[in-house]
Amino acid sequence: MIKMQDFKVTPWEVEGKVDYEKLVREFGLKFVDDNIINRIKNHTKELNVMLRRKFFYAHRDLDLVLDDFEKGKGFFLYTGRGPSGPMHIGHLIPFYFTKWLQEKFNVNLYIQITDDEKYLERELSFEEVQKWSYENILDIIAVGFDPNKTFIFKDTEFMGNIYSLAVKISRKINFSVVKAVFGFKESSNIGILFYPAIQIVPTFFENKRCLIPAAIDQDPYWRIQRDIAEYFGYYKAAEISSKFLPPLTGMQGKMSASNPRSAIYLTDDEKTVKEKVMKYAFSGGQATIELHRKLGGNPYIDVSFQWLYSFFEDDDDRIKKIEEDYKSGKLLSGELKEILIEKLLSFLEKHKEKREEAKEIIHLFMRDGELAKEMRKNRF
Amino acid sequence: MIKMQDFKVTPWEVEGKVDYEKLVREFGLKFVDDNIINRIKNHTKELNVMLRRKFFYAHRDLDLVLDDFEKGKGFFLYTGRGPSGPMHIGHLIPFYFTKWLQEKFNVNLYIQITDDEKYLERELSFEEVQKWSYENILDIIAVGFDPNKTFIFKDTEFMGNIYSLAVKISRKINFSVVKAVFGFKESSNIGILFYPAIQIVPTFFENKRCLIPAAIDQDPYWRIQRDIAEYFGYYKAAEISSKFLPPLTGMQGKMSASNPRSAIYLTDDEKTVKEKVMKYAFSGGQATIELHRKLGGNPYIDVSFQWLYSFFEDDDDRIKKIEEDYKSGKLLSGELKEILIEKLLSFLEKHKEKREEAKEIIHLFMRDGELAKEMRKNRF
């Protein structure tokens, strides 16, 4: 648990303005630098926008993952989703980066739906968590993963295959550790105390290095994993960790279900998207058009610009022009918001179509695809 | 966790000379009295020796179980075994009482093999625990349960069917509770912290009252169960609890794998049985034959007598005569030991035969019998 003077980051809470550099130093990660980006580019030819713009900005052992890939040993990907409610844009875009990695390196991907964790950590009913699991899985499948190389599983329904391994892992982790790492208390329930063992299990699914693309708040799990992996004869988990897409309402914290204004949900309709961006997206512009023309805006605190920069405007020349025009005052806040709205609407429209198609192929990811079939036979 | 001045009883440790009356008061159970014994006898006609002699001596809600039985609602039985090593006589005889209850009341019985717990609580390898699970299950089946009304399962292999319920239960139990009840510490591993939820699961297998025949050291689990059962719409667990068969070496503690002299193992051969009883069985006799003839022996501290009384000498007239003859000095310590040895050898011989047969029918208890088949289809 990292709780600093001005901000707080745990797998369950992000508060305040996150100092991402400080997190990297405190957690002991490395920055994604040009050197490692160039090594990736050697293999992928082009670079994903989230890597180019360093939205995925920190890593552990990514260099060793690339070594293994180059030696032909390969690696595998693992990420997940806690199904506590509808997914918003901020939840989904790391999956786009994961899909890019799968496509470029042609590797297996495991996606854990942590329905147990969300039930244990929230006041939700078991049925609600099951409903959100299904809804979220459709959103994830819509991203376009390879159905023969991707296995999506809910903890409660795959536990028969993984409980023995979770038990073995759990013997190596005590209350002091989870208290120190996650801030668990004496009042924490015994299910959530056990849960970290379950999130570690998939890092042992293959005897290759496991690369985890995820937001940096998940790092505490991987720190524990790295302390015990070699005892079990497996590799320490490697990570490539992202920042949080800032909430619409400003650069602090992360988008939150408890404040619907802070996020664009994947189910938001055109009117809602326009309204949210126009009304709530925090602007780096000036108070009046006259002032804006004169002084220019500040793209670095402007949420619309940040969203375009992190993900939605893939074209480097175009984002550079937007940045300059905004700074010079040529581009107004309202116009910047219009650019984002257009991108969002086109993204959501495509997403909704692919989400419908996902209903027809969900069985491939969970049961009938090549990797899923193999996994259903395995007992760990 | 009950830790009194002179003795200690937890599910993992029994130390000192147990004051069984004090345990009942501290745990809040009721004594098995003549009134409840007569109510049982109304239905069973005859009374099992362990009930007649009050080896099963305490209960919770046994009166309500009988009410439910009389009203036609019925009840079910649940007990278990922690497979940490070979079984000895003390482990097995409560199963004989359980079998008697099943036969007389014609009810379903669930037997949980807690391989996860034993792995988490000991320094054993996972493979050792699996080996002992199989060996112990054969010993249990040899007792003669109804293969269509008995379901035996290992936690690690049945977890797929019960994890969701364990998760629901675990949300209602926090670290403070398991610390207070079991004496868990900050250094306890997160697997054993979660485990109490798993031991509670089978009390919810049917929407009837669950009667648990077990040694009294398991009571802490049922106290937690009774605090949360009604929240889940189930009955508070009922118990009928036994004392421990005293170790050969004297009336303190319970038989222990770490001291093989203290116990008769189900695999002990004739020579070993004779040697152990003759050499190590604590005697209430006098130092010399002359003194013994003159002063008589004390059956109440004599382990051979206690074993005969609690289980091996079913005949009330005969045990009375043994008691009197021993007290009067007519029966010598060596002769008393011979009586026990004969009973033990005949018991073990029959057991070994039935244990061989168990290998052929183990599948009925775990997969193919009527109850097992039904349970394999259920997800809790």
C-alpha cells in the first residue's frame, strides 16, 4: 500500500493527484525508456499509441521478456478485470494495448474475471457480480482478442481447476505481508485476505515468463508474486504498467462508478457523451474566448487533450497540431471537446457492434477455443 | 481458542489433562443427559456404547434435531478428517458412532477430507497430504457407511462445486474473529485464515439441521457457523461432541502422530499392538502383585480400562465386572491389558479386511453412489 502525503494508490482506491514518477521509485519499477521501446519496435515494426506516448510508462523485467522472446522461449500475457459494475473507457483501453501485444507477439493471453474479489470487497450481491461479469466479458471480447489464444475465466467457476495451486501459494503468504502490502486490517474478511493467492495463480499457468499489462495499482500483487515465484520453480512476473486515464472532472484520482460524471461508460449514448464532455470535462482553457485567444490553453491539465493524447488520437502529426493550436489559443476549448466527442462516438459505435457479435463467440473464449479447451482439462 | 491454566484445546492441539466439564461450560454446550439419551432411545431402541457410557458427552441443539426428526423434517450428518498421517484408533472410533447414527436414523452423511487445511497447517508436502487422504478414506469406508447415503470428498477436488458458497461465508468472518476463536496470528498464512469458511460450507449442504458428531476440539468452527448460519437462511449447526480417547501413555492430551507409542495405528501388527499395550499403556494398578491383590487398582486412570469402557467392551455386565474385579485386586494389570489386546487384535483384523474391500467401493462414496452423484451435479 502506497499512501503518500498527497495521494494514495491501492488496487481498490486511487485518491489525489498521482505522482507517477514517485510510484515507480517507491514500487521499484523501471521507466519505459526509448531503449526498451526500440527493442519492442524491432519485433512489432510499428508502435502502439499507448507505448509511443508512454501511457504504459513503467515496467519490471520487460527486457527479460524480450530476451526470452528473442531466444524463442516465448512468454505469455495475463491481465484481468474486477466485475463490480459497468465498464468505462478507462477500464477498456488497457485491453486494447493487451490485444496489440497479443497480435504482434502471437502469444497466449489469460484474462481473469475476479468475481470473488469484487464480491468480497464491495457491498454487492453475488448475483450482481455475476451479472457484471457477463457484461464485462462481452466488453472485453469486443476488443478483438484471438479466440484460440485467449482464455477468459471467472474465479468462482474455474476454482475447481486452480484451488490446489492457490492453496500452495497461500502457504507462503502471511497476514503481516498482506497487511503491509494492501493495508488489510483485523476487520478485513478472511476471503479478501486469501484472495491475493488467487490473483497470483495465473502467473504460473505456463512455464514461461508472464507479462502483465495493467494499471500500476495492481503492482502490489506482483511484488508478492516476485517474492515467492522462484520457490515454486516459476518466473517472477514481468509487468508493463499504465497510468490511469484521468477522470473527466480533472486530473485527480481515477474514474469512479460512484461519480458517473467522471467517466464515459461504454453504454453511454450520443446525447450523454456530448453532455458529459461539454459539461464536465475539465478544461485547460481560459475563462473567455478573448482571453483564450490571447493567452492560449493548457493541454497538460485539459482532460479532453489528455484523452486524445493517451489513446484516441493515434496520429502523431495531428496530436502535435492540436497541442500547439490549443497552446497558441487558435483552438478553443469547445472545439477541442468536439474533436474528442467525435472520436468517442465513433469508438463507442464500433464497440457496440463488436459487443453484439461477442455474444455469439463468448463460448470460444471461455470453453471451446483452443486455449480454453486445453485450460479446462488442466488442473493446477 | 480455549487456553486454561492446566490444559489447552484447539482444533490443532490438545495439551494437558482436559477438564471436559469446564470445556462444556466455556464453549457453551449442554451435557448429554439421561433425558436426551432416552429421547434417542425412543427411535433407536438400543443405544450405542459411546452414548451409553457418555464418551459422546456434550451437545448443541440435539433436542432440536430430534424435534425435526420427529416432525418428519429430518436432518443430516456431517463430519470429517484432516489427512495429515495414518489413522489411529482414536481417529476412527467417532466414525463408528457416526455410522450408528446414520443407520438408526437413515440419513445422509457428508465426510469432508480437509487436505487443504492439513497442507496449510503442517510442514507436509502436497503429495504427502494426497497420499494420506487416500489412505484415510479407505479406513473411513471400512467403518461401513451406506454408499448411497454417504458422500466423501477432498476439499481440493470438490472446490469447484463449493467455492462460491465459501466466498459468501468468508465475507461474514473477519481476521479478528478467527484470531480470537482459533488463536491465529499475524504470522498465520492466508490459506489457513480462509480455511474456516470451507469447513463451514457442508453445514449448508441441505436445508435441514446439520448434526455434527466430532471430538469437542472442533467446536470453534461450529460456534462461528452458529453466528452466521441464519443470515444465510440455514440452520445453526447441531453437535454431539466426544471426549478424546486418552493416549496409551496416560490420561493427558490426545494421541499424537509425533509420539507413536501413544497410539495404536490401524496398520499396527499383532506384535506391535501387544508390545505397545504391555509396555506403554498407563496402568492404574499397584507396583507389585501382592500390593495389587491387597489394595486393588484404579480403573479411572488406567488407559486399558478407559479404552475398554469407551468403546471396546460393549457388554455392560462385563465392563462392570472388569471394573469391580480391577478395583478389588482380583484382576491384575497384565490381565486387564490382555483383555484389551484381544479386543484390539480382533478389531484390527476385521478392519484390515474391510479396508481391502473399501478399495473396490471407494468410487461409490466419492462419485458413483446416489448421494455422491447428486452432489457432483450441485454447485453451492
